[in-house]
Amino acid sequence: MQSITLTEGWEHYRGGLGGIWEVWRADKLPNSFFHLPWERVYLPHCFNSHDGVDPDVKYYQGEGWYRTRLQVNNPYPGGRTLLHFEGVGQKSAVFIHTEEVARHNGGYDEFTVDITEAVERIRQHPLYGECVPLAVVADNSRDLQTVPSDISDFNLYGGIYRHVHLVYVPAVSLERVHVEVRTEAKSGVGEKEAAPASALATGDAGTDAAGANNTSTAQPGFRAKISVRARLYNPEGLTGETRLTAVIRDPSGAEIRRFEKACSLPQDGMEELASFVLEEPELWSPDQPSMYTCEVTLTGASGDTGVAERFGVRHFEFVEKGPFRLNGQRLLLNGTQRHEDHAGVGAAMTEELIRAEMQLVKEMGTNFIRLGHYQQSRLVLELCDELGLLVWEEIPWCRGGLGNEAYKTQCRDMLRAMINQHYNHPSVIIWGLGNENDWEGDYDYFDKEAIRGFMKELHELSHHLDDSRVTAIRRCEFCKDIVDVYSPSIWAGWYRGIYTQYETYTRNEFEQTDRFFHMEWGADNMAGRHVEKPYTGFAEIASGTTAEERDGDFLMSGGDPRVSVLGDWSETYFCDLIDWHLKCQETMGWLTGTAQWVFKDFSTPVRPDNPVPYVNQKGVVERDLTKKEAFYVFQSYWSTEPMVRIYGHSWKVRWGKEGEKKRVRVYSNCRFVELFVNGESQGVKERNSQDFPCAGLRWDVLLPEGSNELKALGWGGTLGKNDSANTGAGNGTTVGLEAAVEDQAQLHYQTAVWSAPAQLRLTARRVAEDRVLLEAEAYDTNGVYCADAACFVRFSGAGDGRLLDNLGTTRGSRLVQLANGRAAIFAEVKPGAGFVAAVSSAGLPAAHVVVE
């Protein structure tokens, strides 16, 4: 097999066409008046890369056309020429010149198109010959009979936003290789069949309060039965003999097994090539993600092809009314969640961006990630395997209700594709069947029994295709008895309830669910917004015994009182909420785990009024991977690498009275931390995870007016989940300084009191040869800086330059709320160019600056 990734030589036109002939009309009629404005692009490409977060318009939904010209040189006599698409949103059609060769419905699963015969036909065309004209239409038009629903809380991006490959294979080739792994306890040899790599166990909800993350990589009590199966691609139904060879390599790359098998053609369906037992396998776990390799080679008269698939050996179980176990031991699943979305590119993330993001996810200390709400890039799954991130992956049956038979067919097809394509990844433990399926809105009917019936069908289909994983859904109470694992909606301290009652809410839901897993918790937070006293108006909010989010709770007004409307949207509150959740989770021995929503801010069509318009701001990093303070709160609980972080690096101005003590927060996983203010020690504190907030690492200090320098020094090693110091029971052991880590921050302390904002000031500072930072600040009538101002401001510019906007970040939106009285945006302005920037806000005079 030969594969060529098609990244260059593409042109794009966003808009509908009268027909496929318009793509190529200029080839025959070069002087035609009807030429289209094609744009040169590179793949991957998303045609909503910027308008998805444009504060002034709804993002485009419709057709987007792509065209290129291929040089096709298949080296195999009688071979097949294929196009392999990793993802095209949302519906697509593929054309060789004007001949339609394939259609695909689904924006997130991979698909392959055989263009062999079409290529031969176009080679007879006098205009093309060896140059094969390829066109692809990607269509994300609104359609109530497709998934996901347009009322979902994320953009349904359009474009060829993942890789496309030109693939040459022999007339008969390998289409798919699956490696099935079943584990068994050694004590069970001869007594029972090997069990799947997953189990739904029964157990005691109160067990395993300790040992939450003790997953051993060497577990001699297990052996693994491995089965290798392959499916051939033989579209012409050729007959004859072929030979399949399977080579198994251990994690070091050494060959440990070799099998050969002769097959008669044609062959239909999966064929078992090898079956064997690993007596002492190296187990895959988050701490040691050991990967085996299976190399399968097909040898036949039409040519040879090979496929290499990695796999892992691990056993997991969700204990009924109890915790989660991996490789026989309890593991508390510490997770986050991901959308495939990034500033400036939308869904068309490069491999470098994906790698950087997934590395940050692991750096935060997570061992689990939910890929919401659709099948994601193959590279994401490969990195989860390599980094040791357990995965919940799901199909995009999300909100809206249940459509017609075509709608159901798409759901079935996407489930089959997801399982077929990601079957070998040891990171995957859950196939998600839906999200918020109790949320109606796409039809004038809502049939709960029909939804139940279809959910049951998908559950059974999933187990038929793969009984080594479990099924799950989030937030659909009337279907929770159908799937293996259920996540209710618990948004303590944001959409419902108060976060100090989090454990009560969670335990209540746990008692009503056989196998409980808490997906989605957190809060929106504006990067750079901090408060001296975070929101605590909990008396206004009903606490009760549930914090279940309800339809409409995401709106910025109306409905029951809730923190998402009444709160401050500050990083300060967000960090407190996270801190409380994590300190509780450490002591909840019955808990399987949770996943915070969401790792990175992402675009959404349903939140135009957010501080950064059209952005869901619940991330622990911004949409361009800039870390927020919450990232370090998670690290202080989950990371094993020594770290210390003074809260509020972006909090440039703090305020209060002269002589008033101000709280300095530090997050660290070190046993001891010492704080220095302007070079003077404020004392040493010992970390105790149950001492809220900041695990006891907080100091109330005096800050002089003006500039202040803070430094925190942490040492004494990192604290495991079950270290005695985590519960405040330190034994006084002397510790060394060799593992010391430190952090420094600067701030200005302001004692002058301000009134309402009356004026804006705008400055420009060149930060690179062609880049300028524009920063706006709010002041009152007396010229006092308004350190808590949060009004919306709008940036604009004129001249030889441009704002770098529509990025969906705090420094990448021309319309944005102030964070602590300031807002900023970058502009591209070359030296010597004439450019004038302005900032305005309702009720305030505009300010401008000439960029020198």
C-alpha cells in the first residue's frame, strides 16, 4: 500500500453552485464571465474558521466546494486507487470531474472512496489526460433529519477539516485488522472462558476509599487471550489464493509471535488469522501505557500490502454501586472533556496543535477524557493510547429528539464506523450512545418511548460489534436503565444548586444509578477576571438534593436563580468551585470518577451574549491553549510533577484599603510552601487537601500601595492521594530542599476608590515586527482606574493594518467584556504603516490611538 496525504494544491469556494459543471467550466471556457472566486487553501481546512465566533453574524451554514488536480500513478498492475477522508463536515459528495463517485452523511467518521474506474474514464477526456480533476462538496446546511442537532451547544463546522489521503492498493488488499484482547485471572485457568477486557462487576459501594490510583503495570495475576482478525478489500471478487502473515511485537519492539495462514478468495467479513495467550503481559495503564504491535501482511498474485496496528492489554470494570477498577485495582477517574475546535482554524486543527493540546491535558494530571460529542481525529485516539488517557467516545446523537428512518440510519452508521475504526485503541473503555437526549426542540413531537426503543437498539448494536467495552449516555433519566453506565446532570454551583453541597448531590444520584460516572461539572469563567471576594450569594439559590441542569439554564436571564446568571464569571470563583469538587472527590471511596467540562473554551452558536461572544468559556485553557488559573488547581491535586503557582498572574491591579490584609492564594502539590512578599517571608504552610481553599496554602498579608513582588517556594516532594499529609496528619519528618520549585508574580495595589467608568484609554505597544498589542482601560471622572469594570467594549481599526479578531479569545475578539477594567486585542501592523485603532463602549466616549 502507498499513501499520499493531499495537503497542497487545493482551491476553495464557499457558497452553493448551480451544478458540478460550474467547478470546471473555466477549463473549457477560460474567458467566461461566470468565473468563481476560488481561494487557494491548504488541508485540513474549515470554512467556519473565523465566522464561528464572529460577534456580529451567525456562522455560515451551507455548501463549501473544494477542487484540485491529481497526478494518479498507481504502481500496482490492476490495483485500486482510493481516496481516504478522515473527516468532512457535515455531508459530502465526491466528484471526478462531473461524475459523482460517492456521498457520505456524517461529519466526524472516516470514509473511503474507490475512484479507480472514474480515473480511467476521465483519462479519455481531451482536457485532462493524466491530470485527474477532483472536486468535493462539504455541506453543513441545517437539516433536522441529521445528527448532531443544530440546537447543540457547539458549531456544526463545515469543510474538509481533517486529512485526505490518496491511497494505492493491489487488486486485493487489507481493509481492516482488529485485535481482540480478553483477559482472565490466572486462578481461573481451566475453570471458565476468558472474559472480555471489560466487566460489569457487583460490589460494595463503600469499599476502596484508599488506593484510588494504585494501578500496577505488572499484574502477574492476569493473562491475555489475543485474537487477530482481518477483512480484505476485493471489490472485483477475484478468486485464487493469498497468504496472510501476522507478527506480534511486545512494547520494546521484539517479535514474540508469528503466524501464517492461507486464504481462498473471495473472502467476505472478518477472518481470524491468529489466536494465542500472553502469560505475563505488560499491562496498559495511565501511568505505564504499554503498547503491543500487530503487523499483518497480505501476499498475493496482485501484490503485497501490510497494516500495523497497536493494541494494549488491560482489564477494567465498573463495580455495581461502587468504584471503577483498572487491572484489578481501584482507579479514581480524574478527567476532562474535549471539542475539536481551536482559535483561527475551527475544526481544522493541525497535528502540531492536536499534539500540543493533548500534551497539556496529560500535563494537567488527567487520566481520563471524554471526546464530546462525536468521533474525533484518529490522532487524538493515538495520543490517548500513548499518553495513558482512558476514553469515553460517543456518536453525535445530541439533543433535539429522534428523527425519521434516515436519521436513525445515520446514527447506526456512525456507531458502526466509530467502533470499527477505533476498535484497537486500549484507551477506549466506553462507547457513548447519546448526550442530553431528553432535550427536545427539533420536531413538533417528543416521543420518549421511541427514544427508549432506539437507545436500546444502539446499546445492543454496540455490544454486538464490541462486547469488550461498555455503553453510556449523559443526561437522559428515562433511558438510564438501558445503558451500562449512566451520567446524570450535576452542575453544583453553576446551573443549579451550590458547590458546597456537591457531595450530597452526587451521592443522591449515585444511589439512583447502578453504575454511576459523573460527566460535566464546572463553570464559565472569563480569562483575566478576578475578584477580591468571589461570589457567595448562595442564600438566593435553592440547594435541595439535586443540581440537575435543565433546558434553558444556559441562558443569561430568566428561570430560577443560579450562579451562572447571578455570579461574577471570575477565575477566582471557578478555582474555588474546582478546589471544592476535587477535595471532596479524594474522600468519596465509592466514586468511579468525574470529568470537568471542558478542557478548552470552544465556539457555540447559542451563546452570543457571553463575555467573549459565541464562546463557551468553561475551559481551563483558552481557545488558543493559553492556560487559565484553573489549570494549576487541577495540577495541585492530580499532577505528580512538583509544581507551585501563585494565583492571579493576570491580576495586574488589586484593590482595597490601606492597611487592609489581602489574601494570597497558592496552589501546589508540594508538602510545604513558603510565601514571600517583597522579599519578606510570610511563613511556611503545610498542604492539607481538606483545608479549603487552596489546601491550606493561603496567606492574609499587607500589601503596600503600588508595586508588589510575590514569590512562592514549594518543597518536600509531591503528595499522593493517600499520603498522610493530605488529611493534615503530617508526622513532622524533616524534608530536604532538593526538589524545590518556585513561582513569582507581580501586581499593583490600589487604594484609591473609583466610581462608575466614564472614559476609556487606549494604548498601542509593538510586541513583534508586524504585531501591535492594543490595550483599553476604564477610568472614572477623576481619572481613577476602575479595577472591577466589566462593560462590553468594541475595537475597530482603519488604515494599513488589521485587527486579529474572530479568534474567540479574550485577546482575539473585537467585541469583548472588560476583565478587571481592561481589554486587549492584537493588530497586524507593519513598521511604517499608517493605522488608527479605536475602542468604544455604550455610554462612553470613544478613544483612539495612532500606531506609530
